[in-house]
Amino acid sequence: MRKVLTLIGFFLVFSCNSDIKNTKLSGNVFGTTYSVIYNSEKDFKKQFDSLFNVINQSMSTYLKNSDISKLNRNEAVKVDEHFVKVFEASTNIYKQTQGAFDPTIGAVVNAWDFGPEGKIANLDSLKIDSLMLSVGFDKVKRSGNIISKPNGAYIDFNAIAKGYGVDVVAEFLENQNVNNYLVEIGGEIRVRGINAEKKKKWKVGVEQPHFDGVQSLLKAVTLKSGAMATSGTYRKFKIDENGNRYAHIIDTKTGYPSKTNLLSVSVIADNCMMADAYATAFKAMGIENVKLFLEKHKELKAFLVFENENGEFETLSINGFPED
């Protein structure tokens, strides 16, 4: 799914006498774009592209010969260390959220025409109920590099893999002794240190939700270290013949698009994989459940944008989500 986060500070122009220069790299990856800014003269584009290729070959449901695609076709495959890391993190978050985050919901996502496989014609409650029989990440098991699952189960790490990709690039930079960087993939972001060229902390922004595609800034956030991801339903949705809007976040309990007044969730965590997954889970959980969950998980900070009963936008910051 496409997460929405507007990066600011990339394109702001400052008068600065410093001779320190950042390297800025960008391109296309995972069906979206990436941007990396870091305090080094070395060009790591080839290394980044190599890392992206490995992750794609491991977990992209859009590549027919990726490990995850083979696994979904019930072919024998030994998964790599990237798959194992994402699998273990997904297992933990699945348990923590009581199934609100569930990578096996992929078949139902496809059925609603929000995934790579295409929709199911004349989708009805019987077809949804049938698909839901294979949903449940607790049914998927790992033994070393071998994954076993029910034949009908479809695994999709789309809600966590972009965040993981951000972490892989960030950790690569740290291993190269680069301690000032910003890594962004499709709106998921991780930073460390400062923007050395501007001698300022990294600054990003959260978009104001607009169903008509208009872009505007709602909130600026200053970060020194950590990761931030945003999940929203105001860009990726479908409208049926009766004018009903269907969000791309599927309720893992019912198999139907999530019905909630929560429009956008931004989560700050230590790493982007966790921020990415929890942002998706929170969008499906709804406001009250998110508030209860975060009372027990102070390590996560969240910023919610929702519609009140009058159809007006409201916001809520939890666990010290930073202001500008």
C-alpha cells in the first residue's frame, strides 16, 4: 500500500557558508520512489540498487520469481535472511496487535482489487468467507529457512517491507561510518544525526488529508534519530456504483475494507520496519483501540488525523509525538 508522507526540508533553500556537502540520491524502487541524503562524498547508488534488488527478489509479490511469489504458489523455496527478519517481526506484531496486522490478508486485499493479483468478479460474502479461511499469520510456520503454510494462504509483506528496506539502507550507511543521513522510501523515513549541510535537524511533514488528490502540509516534525511511517486511506480507495468509498485497509477480522473515521496515522519508532507495520495496524484498529494499545507501548509515538461527527478534521498526538 502506498503510505503518504510529504518530506520537507529536502527542497528548502538556505543561505549557508559551510563547505560541507551532502550526497543526494534518488530513484524508483518497490513500485514507488526513494530519496537518500547523507553526509559523505561517496556515491552508494550501486550498493543501494543491489540491496533493493535482493529485497525485491525475496519479498516482492509483484515479481513472479521472487521467493514470496514462489511460496504463495506452494513451490519449495528456502527464504533468505531478509525474509526471516521480516517474518519474525511480523509474527511479533501480529501477536501484539491481536491480528490487526496480518500479512496473510493478502488474498482478500487482492479480491478487493488493492493488490497485484487482481480483483475477484462479483465478490460477495460467500467468497469473502471462503478467502478468510486461509487468513491468520499464526497458521504460517518457520523452521530455519523453510516456511510452511496452508495451501490457500497468501503472504504479503507490503505493509512492512518498505520500512524494512529503509532500515537496510540506513544500517548500510551506518556500517560505512555515515552518521548523518535521511532515508526515505515511498514516504517511510529514517534519520540519524543532522542535515550536516544545513547544520539543522532533519525536518519532515505530514500531509493534510485530501480525497481530491490536492497536497498540502498539515504538520511539520523535527527528528534527530529514529523512524517515521504514515498510513492513510484518503488517497488509495475505490468508490462503488452507489457512491460508497472503500478503503484499501482490510479488516483482518471481517475481510471487508476498514470502516473508521481515522484518516491517517503517523508512527515514530526506533526502526522503520516497526513504524511501517504499526501504522498499518493502527489504521485498522480504530482510535479507541489505538489509544489503549499505546498506553502499554510508550516506545511508540503516534499522530492521528480523523473526522469528527461533524465531518471536520481533528488531530491527536499520543506518547509525546513531536511538534515542530
